[in-house]
Amino acid sequence: MDQAAKIDEILGELAEVAACPGAYATDWKARTGRKVIGILPMNFPAEIVHAAGALPVTVQEDDAPITYGRRLLHEFYCGYTRSLVDQAATGRLAPYDGIFLVDHCVALLGAVDAIRFELPDMPVFLAQFTASMDETTTRPQILGRIAELRERLEELCGAPIEDQAIRRSIEAYNRNRGLLRRVYEMRRSGLIRLTSRQMQVLVKSAMVMDVDEHSARMDRLLALLEAQPAAPSSLVRLHLSGHFCHAPKPELLDMIESCGATVVDDDIYTGYRYISTDVPEGSDPVAALAGWYFNRNTNVPCSTRAQMTVDWESYLANALEKSGAQGVIVLVAKFCEPHMLYYPELRKEFVRRGIPHLLIETEHEGLALEMLKTRVEALIEVIRRPALTREMA
Ligand code: SF4
């Protein structure tokens, strides 16, 4: 088997896991006899579930049309929360022994209430992490919430979670994030040409699989990628931004790249946002997990958090400088309020700096790809013809 076929084989295995998290979770449970905990995006420290001996699986939006869930949540909730509730209403959350989350927006709170209503026997635990990062009281509050998470997981899994176990889990997740970041670095510097669909598979599967199993595959994949010749490209270099909580549809990513662009970086949740930040090792592990919560927002700011000293638009400008991306496509999930409310700030900065950009709103129900393609082609044309860029700015 040649190298390209070996790469495809690993990506194919990971794509299966990413596409069917419930099937992986069910199989893992049968293999290990341990519990699987569904965790919800975007700030949950998976390490603490892993340290409890359970498998943390980030519950994904799935492709199924929303049916029974319609009676539980209004149509103006985002696709992720409506899909989540539909999964609860149709038995698709059955592989999970509990649902744990850290709050980050009103829609997610509504979805959790609906899950509790629909599945009264499912253990559901919400830890309210303070969104205002600058208050002196925030850090002690977060420490308290993580201690509560630990207690609830100990109850559910039936054994104490030792500090040493949390330290080991932190190391395992840091290693996995480091391997994924290495792929990101190689993509930014043009050493590899993985598509956005393939990058999504890498991150989504990391959200689902046992962390050591995933890292073993990443080790093999990286060795193969590093042995390949560099893959310089004359395509327009783009950065994908936004898309909280769930993955953009792969066909949208394919369409963007089919217009003569290569995506060199992103800050989407099922992308760099998820792997951006390691947890400090060797210290008090609970304090380290709290530190991670703050550090993530400094590294890749999120508009669900409020922090005076960081802003998303400056982050984006720096990210573009580092990657050499020539333009930005902002992907916003329809009815994602924290993102929609912040978008005008991003837009102002793009215009001020003359950064070509495009906003695409995504929906669970599907996308008018042909219409969107015309808009992406127009963006690519603007980037290829700088005079036109200045006019548009
Ligand atoms: S942050 Fe946006 S995508 Fe995530 S749950 Fe809230 S509204 Fe939905």
C-alpha cells in the first residue's frame, strides 16, 4: 500500500467515528464495561470525565431531520440545540450514561431543560461557568464549579477521582491537542494539503474517540504526512471563522474549496478553537483546568465570553498575518445569537483593514449551495483582483 493510500485508510477510519459517535460509544462501552458521558460544547474540560474512567464524547449535531424535537424547542433556536433535543426525543442519546455541560448561551440552557423534560431518568449536570472573565470572583467560582463536576462524576461513576488521575488525563489530552496542532501548523505553512473536510474529520473524531486511541492514529498519520513532499499551492488562501458548537456541513467546505481556494487556517469550534490550548501540567490539576478555561479565551477569543483585554477581531488579524490567508469566510449558524451579535465588530475591523470577507449563514435543514457558490466565487475574484478589493472596502 503506498503512502497516500495509508493516509486515506487512517482518515477513513476516523471519518467513520466522526460520522457515528453513538456507534463508537456503544462499541467502546461493550469493550470496556465503563460509562460514556455525553459532554456539550464549548468549554467543558473533557479531562475530568476521562479521569473518572469514563469516555467523554462531545455530542454532535447529526444530519437527521428534526421531527419530534419540534414540539420541545422553538424554530428560532440554532440547529445544534434543535438537533440535540431531537436526538433526546428520538432515543438517539441512548448510548450516553449522562449528559454534562458547562453553560455558555441561553439556547443551550433551553436545550438542556428540554432534555431533562424528555429524559427524566438521564443524569444531566450543568455547571454554570461565569462568562465575565475579568471579575475577581470569577476564578474562585470556576474552581468551585469544577469541584462540583468532580463530585457529580464520582457519584455517577462510583469511585473517587484522584488528583493523579486528572494529571494523567491532562497529559493525554495535551498530547492529542499537540498532535492535531502539528497538522494545523503543516497546513498553514503549505507542507500538506489536507482539505477542510479532512481537517474536520481529525477534530471531530478527537471529540469522540478514546484519547489514546486517537493519538495512536494521529502518530501514524503525522509520520506519513511528514514523509510526503511539500504541497505548494497557487490557490487563494482563506481562513474560516466562527461556527460555534457544531461542525459546518462538509459539502459546504467542499464547495468553498471547489471555487479555487485552499483553507489554510480556521477558528471554528470543530477546528482550531477546540485544540488551541493545553492545560498546564504538574500543578494542582483543578486549578489547571480552571486556568485552561481562561487561557482558551485569551488564545482564541469567543463571543460567548466577556473579557476586556482580548478581542476576536485582533486575534483574527494576527491569525491572518501568521497564515498568509488572503481573506476570511465567516460561518455563522442561523440563530446563533452570541455570534450574530458580535459579527458587526468583526465586519468593521475587516473593512478597516481592507480584509476581503464573506458571511455565510448555515442551517441544519440544508444550504442553497449553488447560490452560495456564486458568492464564494465573487470573494475569490475580489482577492485575485486587489483593485476591486479596495473598491469594495
Ligand atoms: S453558541 Fe450558538 S451554536 Fe452554540 S448553542 Fe448557543 S446559539 Fe447554538
